[in-house]
Amino acid sequence: MFGSDLNAAREGTIERSRRSSLVFSIPFRLRPGKWGVAAVIFLVVLGIAAYGTGFSYRPAREFAMVLPSQPSTNPVELQKDLGRLRSQQKTLQNALRQKSPRGTYVIIDQTLNRLYLKKDGDTIFEAKCSAGSGMVLQEGGGKNRRWIFDTPRGQFKVLQRVQNPVWKKPDWAFVEEGKPIPSDPDERFEYGTLGEYALHFGNGYMIHGTLYERLLGRSVTHGCIRLGKEDLRKVWSAVPLGTPIYIY
Amino acid sequence: MRATGLAPQLVASLAVSAALSSLAAGGATNPRSEARGLIVQNEILKKQIELASQDSFVLVLDPARETLALMLKGAVLRTYRVSHVEIGDPRVAFVSRGETLDWQGKIWSKGHLVPPRQQDRIEIVPPPPGAGEDAAAEPPVPPTPEERYPVPRRYGIRFAEGLFLEILPLGDSGGGLGDRIAAWWEDLREVTRAEPTDRLRLRLSLRQGDSEALYRSLPPDTKLLALPPD
């Protein structure tokens, strides 16, 4: 090669060297061959697919209900259907009204320890109460009795109203204190611990007063609902026999 | 219409029915549309009567009125204000694998909290018999409900038929990057199962107080009824 050809060749070599220097600066094992490029493309596609995988959310505004039937397209039949459907609606509305409580009723949130006195759907009074602790008492001495101190959930009603109630202590009360269970029934009665009033709602559960008002708002009872003195007076005056009680 | 003596959810349901009826009397709407509306309302009323006849707790979701009501035997126990009701379809690589047709007007059953509310039962250890008058130990003062039941930032209620009701506090930004990655990974695992547990998700935003109260108070095996739009 002579003169200018040699220079041109040298410059070409230098230029190729500059371009390939980038490649040759990468360690040999990482240089992207065709498999590397395929891997990159695969990862990109996988990434896009992963981005599109999961739950896609949109505002829930659409109608999404399967109907049991469709209205007739025949005008005469349609008018008949309309009359029937309107009549059916009135019947159903009345039936639903019958199911809902009317007048005064009590709602108790046993987890948050709140009692609500309701009248015709409106809250007229709210009080802090105490519900069941959830604690477990296992009777010892080889006996298998076990008590769980939960307040039951469900619908109940006031079955009995008692002024100045006397507590007839059940067996667990003696077991809990490590005392023998008395054979004489008179030894079970305890005076003054239930407050001024008690509203029984079944299976031994009551709404009653307490000596431990500082613990109201906490789940401390053996299943009954405790109220403070003033709140108990308000509930007593507003809640007649048969009043529904809902506990959740 | 103001109907005294009735729970708010019932008032809403009856108000819509009354509106439809009055429109029918005035002849102001297409009769076929009116008939369709009546069919919808009557189906909802039937479902509500069915639920009010059972001993089950029910959540009634009304997206149009933005309320979620906990009910038992036709009585509204508590109403939670809801914002931003969203519906989520499971999808894999942008292809939907969900069923969104009939989540309204249908009873979803056996709702349970995810993660579950932990309940540690303390066992009372009675003193030995004859130990004496003062031997019974003073039981410990239990924690408040707020202390006893910490509420996760996000939680849900999973129903047996494949609906997951996700509850978010209002204004929730999704948490930090780690939280979002963890949530995305859980979603990915869920939708790529051969048989996904969640065929459909509803996402609700509740105020902080309501969100916490719902988590702490939700009874087990609660049912759900979602109302259609008016």
C-alpha cells in the first residue's frame, strides 16, 4: 500500500477501532450476541406482561345484575306485566317493613363496648358499656367444665325487668375464686353488685349496673353488658319488656 | 319521601321503588324501561326480605348512595360512609380472567376478614380450693379495643363465592414502594393461580374511623348484598 492509501487504511482502522472500542471495552463474556438480545427482548416482554397482570380497577358505576326475566315486547302483555309488577312491589315493600324494627330498640357493639338506644331508626342515646372479656375458665380437679366469657351475638329481646337485682352466682363464679360450690342455694346470692336495675335477655345474660365504672369501655365481663349508673337509669326508663336488642 | 320508623337502607330502597312507581303513574318513561326497573327493584326487595328472615349479619353496599350498612334481621346496626367504590377485574398480561356480570343483587356469603382479627384468649387460673378469701388474683385490666385489635392499613373481607371486598382508608396512597411491590406480588400470585380465589374484587374507601370500626366489629360469616344503581 502506498502513501494516501496507507493513510486512508490507517484512518479506517482507527475509526473501526473507535467504534469497536466500545464493544471491546465490554468484558468478552457480556457482549450481547444474538442470544443476549433475545434474552433482553424476552425480559422486556415479560416485564410488560407482568405490568399487565394483577387487578385492573375502574369506578363501579355500571349495572351488573342478572335479571330473572325481561319485560315483554308485546304492548298488551307489557301493560299487564306493569300492573303485576307494581302490585308485587307494594306487597314486597310491606313485607320488608314488617321485618324492620319499629319504635325503641337497643344496639350493642360488643367489640367497641358501645350501647345505642334507637327509636324509629334514630339514635337517641349512646353509652359506654362493657361486654364479655373472652377469657376462658377451666375447672380444675379433674373436672371438665370450661367456660368462655363471650357476649353472644344476634337478636334478643328484653324478657325481664328487675329492680335492685340480686345476683345468683353460678358455679363458675365460685370456681373462679377458688371457692367450693355451695350446696345451699341461699349461699349463692350476692347483693348490690348488679346495680339498681337489670334487663334480662335470655340464658342468664343481662344488661345491668357495675361497681367498676372505671372499666367501662373495656371488655371485662363474664358475658353480660354492664352500664354506668346514670346510663342504666336512662336505658331502664326507655326500654320496656319485649324491646329488641341487637348485639354484634 | 321521608319515612319515619324505618332504617335508612330500607328508606333508600323504598324511595327508589316509589320514584319508579310515580313515574309509571305519570306515564313519563318508556314502559319497557319502567318494567325493567320494577323487576330489578322487586328482586332486590326479595333478597332483602330473605336476608331479614335469617339470623345472619349482612353488609348492604349501596354505591349510588355511598353507604355500607351492617344489618341484622332488617335492623341497621351501623352505617359506614363509603367513597370511591371500584371494581377490579383479575387479568393476566392484560387479558381479563374475571366475571363481572352479576355482582349486584346477589348474596355473597361467609365473609371473613383478611387478615383475620386476632383474638388471644386468656385463660383464668383459679386459685386452688380452700386457698382463702383473698387468694383469688385480681384479673388483669384488659386493653381497650384499640389496643387489643390493631387494624392493618389495608384489609379485606373474602366471601365464599369468590368476591373480595378490599377496604382502604380514605386518602390511602398505597403506602411506600415496598408496600406496593408486596401488594403487586400478592395480586400476581392470586391471578396466576389455576383457580383464583378472588374472581372479582370490590375496593372501597372508608374514613379512618369507619375503616377501623368495621375491622374491629365485623361479625364472622357476614353476608354481602350490593345494590345496583338507580
